[in-house]
Amino acid sequence: MKNLLQTHGHSGSPHSSFFDQISAVWWNPQFSSSALEAQYWKCCFPQLRDRFRFGLVYICLSCILWIVYLQIFNHASLIHWLISITLFVISFGMLLFTLFSVYYQRFYMPASFLCIFILCTVTLLIFSDQSGSFMSPIGDLATSFQVVLLIYTVVPLPLYLCIFTGLVYSILFEMIAPGSTSYADTLSVKLILHLGINLLGVHLFILTQVRQRKTFLRVGQSLLARKDLEMETQFKDHMIQSVMPKKVANELLKETHVRRSSANQEANLRTKSHFQATRGANESTGTLLAPNVRKFRPFTMNLMTNVSILFADIAGK
């Protein structure tokens, strides 16, 4: 795991510029190492779950707003109430299911696919209702675009499943939507729009994956560098304690810790001075008072007279 994070080389594939350690499978962007991919999912799964929750909340709010809109303009019928309540209950039930992290982490793929299947089925049934349609063809098309973008952005599915589901949904929409027969001359334009919205979804999906995986690699490499620095510092401290007398080593380590804390304070002061404008005399001079830090370590010597060579060897003097 450590060696994988420290490796900065790229593979020879054309899509290797997305992020380091990318696999050769372009339709499912992931790391080439199974251990690195498992660690990524362990760290980033809460973000995927929260994004799926936001999608479910969006679906619930859409159901409520649509039924309120239909009720205000006297277009609401029994079938509309049943569809809205059913979709709201299912979405809210899935939202409650995501609260159980252990079970959701095991069954997130079936839950995501079930959510998409129900959403696509319900919207296609609404679009196929030619008698009591309450939306114009443009409204139907815009709603289908919203469903396609939901598939690509908030549902945690692999890229190939998102592409397959989005294309099948767009094709079925054009086959059953009532506006497809009356506006046959604009069919090519609508197909181009469907293709463009699917390409936009793929673009958003890849950008999200690249951003998350690059952030994961950078954070992992910074943590490893910090751990290596701490281990090196501990190694130096142990080496000083092993080759020097105890009293001298303690004085030296104490002075080293003071210098480190002073350096950290000086760095913090410089950072604050970079973002905050100083007032008074400091505005004209731009100077910043630094803490009084000694540049050299103190040399400690204890004077002892009438000491034999054997005692000096035993005492470490």
C-alpha cells in the first residue's frame, strides 16, 4: 500500500493522465491495484452515501412539489396521487436504509439499481399517458434530462451501467413519449440532445472520479511523508540518546524541541502576516517581530577535578 502511494509513474494507456495508478479498463475508472481501490472505497464511501442521500431528498422534494403544483391548477388525479406517494415512500425508505451503514455498504449496488429502475419506470409510465398528460413535450424532455443526470451524478453505479441505463432510458422515452409522433420532423434534433445529455453525464462522472481519486492519492502521500518524518525524528532522538551521556542528550533534545516549536510558531506568524494586513508602524515597514530563537545549540560542560580515567569512562565524561 505504501509503495503504491509513493509511485508516481503513469501507465502507457491513453487515459493514464486522469490519475496515477489507473487501470486499463476505460469504461470503469478505478485504480489498478485492488488494495489501493479497496482503501479508496473505505475512505470515500461516506461521500458517495451522502451524495446518494441528496439525490433521494431531491426526488422526495420533486414529488411533493409536483403534487402541490397539480393540486393548485386542478390537474391532480388519483393516479397522480398514487404515483407521487409511492415514489415518495420508496425514496424515503431508501433514505432510512442508508442510515444503517453496515447493511447499506453491503447492498449499495442493488439499492442503487432498484432506485434507478423505479425512477425510470415511473417517469416512463407518466410520459406514456397520452390522455391525461399535464406537461408539454418540452416539459417531458426536460424531465427526462433530469433523470439522466441523476443517473450519472448521484447514484453510485459503475460508469458502464450508467451509460447503458441512460441510453436505454433515452431510447424508451423517444419510443413511448406522445410528442415523438407529432414532432417527427424534430426527431434528429431530439436524438442529438439525448446524446449530448448522456455525454455531459459521462463528463461529470469522470470529472468526479478523477477529482476524488487525485485527492485521495495526495492526502495519502502527504500522510506517508508526515509519518516518515516522524519516524526519522524518533530515529535521530534515539541515536542521540544512545551515543551521548544521558544528561547531555536530555539537554540537547530539550533544546531541539524548543527550536522546533519556535520554528512552528514563526511559520504560523508568517502565514498570518500573509493573509492579514498589519496596522500602524508595521504597515509602512512590513516587518514582523520574530521570536527570539538561538541559532546554535548550547554546549554543556561540567568541570570535575581529581577524576581518574576509569571513573571518566564509567561516567561517560
